Amino acid sequence: MRFIFTVLLVCQTTERLTDKRVNLGQNVTLDCQIDVKDIYWVFQKRTDSPVPILRTFTSDSTSSRLKDQSLKDKYSSLTLSRLLISTVTINELGIYYCVKTGSFLQLSDGIRLYITDVYKVANFIVIKRKSHSNKRHLCTSSEAKAAS
């Protein structure tokens, strides 16, 4: 099944993407446009292969199965077609798809999850300037000044 997801997502990457802007640390809900009971949620980082993360079986939020149990605190199914991502970190930034399985595969448009221009990485706050130079300033969390 993973090979089929890979082929579909490679073909799909030129299709439409919906951008969803989030702040690190917030919870976010993604809606699937495919209205069926049995879907997979698939996640893809820019340079990685797609990875199935969750499968739903019915409209009941308790009827879902995670691909990897280590993801249970990160991903959950709210309803048939809604994925909840808890406490977003940079690891969850990328493109999410929902996929209908069965006699043929149907792939939704992708939802690209990205963060705002100000974010914290380790003990640094990175601020992306809105200028042509695309220069970044780093501040430690204990400092309020920008470093050149």
C-alpha cells in the first residue's frame, strides 16, 4: 500500500494545495474533502516519502487506528473526516492528504501546514524579516534584542 501512496502523491504534488498557517504549540484541525467512512490520513515532508499516519473506519471518532502508536499524543480523529494535530511542532509541518481506499484510490487535495514568520527553535527565536534580503535575526529566549 505504501508504494501506491508514493506513486499517487508524486503525481499529486502538482495539484492544488490549501495553505493552513499555524502557530507552534497550537492544536489544529484538518478537514478531508472526501466523504467516506474508510480513509487514511497521509503526511509528507518536502523531501521525504509519504507516510500513512491514521486510518478512520466510521464517523465515530473512537474508530480509528494509528499507523504507529508513538503518534497517539500527536494525532487523533475528531470525526469521520477531521484530523486533530495536537501541540504543533516543526516536525508536523508539511503536506497532509486524506486517501479513500477500495476498488480505486481517491486522493484529496493537499493541505500544507506552515508556521508564521516568528518561531522558536531550541533556545532561539527566529524572526524572518519581510525584506528582499531574506535576512534572519536570532534571539535567545532570555534576550529581547536581535543579533546581527
